[in-house]
Amino acid sequence: MSIHEINLLEEIPHYTTEQIYDILIPTIGKTLAEVDVNHVFDKTVTNSKVTGIAGDVIEQSVFGYKANNKQIPDLNVDDEDVELKTIGIQEKSRGVWKAKEPCSITAVSISTIELETFETSKFWHKSQRILFVYYHYLSKMTIKAAEYKDFPLKNFYFYNCSADDKAIIASDWQKVHDFITDIHERYSEEEIRKEEYPNLSTVANKQLEYLDTSPKYPNSPRFRFRARFVTVIVQSSINNTYEQSNRHYLGINDVEKECREYTRRYRGKTLNELCREFGVDNNLSCKQAGEKIIAKMFGGTRKISQIEQLAKLGLHGQIVVLNKNGGRTEDMKLSACPLDFSDFQIIDGEEKVFEDTDVYNFFNDYRLLCPVFQEHPRISVSPNRKIMNTDVVYGDNTFEGFKILELGSDEIMSSVRKSWEEAKRLVQTGESTVTVMRKKDGSIRYTPKTGIEMMETNLPKALDNVIFFRGTGSDATDKVTVNGLKILRQNYWVKGTYVVEQLNKLGFIGE
């Protein structure tokens, strides 16, 4: 009996697409409390930590059916099984949205998964068609269930798994299937198997692209869509900032194949030559021009991270320019990773742990695709031959190839945690300071653009750690208030010398 036939026997709710729209459109803009006609929030009075309250409200008050804990889709729409997922989204910047967290799909079923194939699996039947309902998660902190009542519904979207997405999802599922099957084949004793199952989270997850599993065994692990994958779905359905290239990837290996081909084709060419070949303005900085050139190599027009297929794989482009000695010319700003001071709030005696932060998820979920350019300084001698001048002309920089830097390594994560913990300590103890920056002669430094005194914080700097903080903003007036002190918005940065050290350990892709 097929899953669909089982669903008919289970009498899951049946709708047409038109009925779904009629039900959900009137809810957009209303809070979860306003649509909770069946008083689902009442249970939060006696249980403040109830999980999934937003989904319960949508299921029981908006659609009016009882909670379904079985491994079958929630709805039938136009005679197709559809899973209903209510997820929180947050606004990264104006008009740019992200998933608050990964999206849980269904249990891994450790004891029976080896008997399944992907096509017949409960996971596939719950993930191939999903009706996403988005609510705006307005809090920066983890909150109690009752406080969800003020979150407004933002939008909804029917996700139908494309052939490309299916290929990668199937590959991920198969890796989990094979990992568990291998444990069962190697060990007959249940106690030994239980010792191996936790590796599903620590070992197998690192091999997956769109999926991961959580929580860690002995808790019952579940298949989840990674947050980066859900973010692309969310952003594409609300205010699409991604562009589709004509490429088809089955995983990071396919991206690396393209990198090898572009390295073979363009290695040694100057930035000026590449600008002419790809129709890019060579008056831009090396980074800006390089970003556009590399995006065009992969079928885009703007940035690597704005190409949908690469974004789903967690690839952020980061141009690396090496000086004549092989060192990086400057530190690396992680533009997509600001310091969130709300991480350090203590509410009702509870505070956020590092593993629950956006920065933790960013470093675990993303990797840097680094196109490497080499500087070639021009050396000139003064007429009297006493002074030698060295000038770097961006257009002379040559393309050398690609490297991929995994941000979630133990070494990098240790540095991220160290800086985050120190920033947390400074903010929570009130020891954070802002002081005027001075020149070596003791005079005050002023910003060239606004003429305002330049200020600095005592947050971890490059001298203190590999991962550090530096102010950023449209100008010196673009500030936030922390403990009553006005400071520039802060971003996570990576020390340039460290990046070079790590990249030097890696060969160029294809070598």
C-alpha cells in the first residue's frame, strides 16, 4: 500500500489550492493570538516551555484539525499530499529575510531506515511538497511559548521540490541511510550500536549539503532542512534577491569541477584582461571587479552568494588578494555576520548559549569560496636613482585559482567562541568601553568623510584573536547603543595572516 493510499485511510484534511488561499490570505498581517480562535495558547499558561506552539495554532485554529504526530503529510491539496510547516523568519536587513532556524521534517527512524529506499521513505513523502507558513519572529532572544502570541503572520508559500533539489536531498538521505546501515552490519550488539549512533551528528552531518540531523542521539534524531537552504526558499518566495544560473549541481563536488575548469582556462590572466573578457568595469576595486567576474563565471551577474544554487550550498564568495610575499594584503570582513548584541541579554534569569546564536549557525552552515588573485608590484626608480618606488596596480593582479575554506572547523569555531565569550563578558559586566582614537603624537583622529572623532571599543581585536570585531556602517554616525554607549555596528572579521595560513595548507582546487 502506498503512502498516499495510507493517507486516504487516515483521512487527512483535503483542500483545493483555492481553498488554501482563501484560508491563509486573511491571516496575513494578523498575530498568532488574533488567529487563535480555538485558544491553543491556553496550554502555555500551565506549560511555558511547550514547543511548536506556532505550528499548533496554524494547524488547530487556522486549519481546524487536530495535531498529527504520524510520519505522514498533514494535508491533501488537489489530490496531492502536502506537509504543512510553520516557521519563524527574521529580517536580516530591509527586505532581506532569513529562516530563524533549520526546518525539522520527520524522525530518522534509526531502527527501520535500512529497510527503506529514498523514493519509498517517509522523509521523501513529507518533504517533496511543503506548504510553508511564515511568521515574523520579532524577538532577538529565545522566549517562552506564550510570547509567540504577538508574532504576526508574514506570508505562505507552496514549495515543490525541483529535480535539482531532489537529487541533492536524495544523496543526503542516502548518506544517512548508509551510515546507519553500516553500523547495523558491523555491530550486532545493541549496546555497541548505541555508542556509534551519536556519530550521526558529529560525522555524517558534515557530509550533507541540504540536510542535517538533530538532536544528537540518545535523543531521537530528526531529518532537518539546513537553515541556509530554508533561507533561500524564504527569500525567494518573499522578495527574491537571488538569481538563477543555468548550472546544475548535485553537490559541492560539481562546483569544484567548474572551479578546476575556470582555473585551467583563466589562470595567469590579469584583472584587466578578465574585465574585458567578461564585460566588467575595470575602474572598480580589485575586490568588486573580481566578485563580478567570478559571479559571471558561474552564470550570475552580481555576487557569488546571490546565485541561488551556490547559496543553497552555503557558499559565500570572498576575494583573496595576495601580496608579492604570498601574504594577504588585509583582514577579511565577514559581511554576512554582524555581532548581535542581543545575544548577551539576560531575560528572566535566562541567557543565550553560544550554540543557539546566529554566529554559531553561520560558521557551521557556510563555507568561503575564495578566488585568489596575486599582486605584481611595479617598481620604479627616481631620476637620481636614490629612491625606489613600489606601486600596486589592481589591473595587473593575476587570477591564480580557487580554494574553499570551511568555516566550521574546530580551530575556527574555538576562536569564534573565544571572541564571543569575551564580548559577552564585557557587555554583561559593564566593562565595555568606548575611547577616542589618537595618533602616535597624541592628537585626536577624525573621520575623513564626516569629520567626527574616531572612537574604538575594547572588544577583541586582531591582536587578541584570529576572529575579532571591527566597526562598520554607512558613516561614523551609523551607531548602536550598548550599555548606554554609542558605538559603530560591529562585524566579525578574520585575521588576514590566519586566512593565508589556512589557505596555504590547501592546494588550489584541481591541483
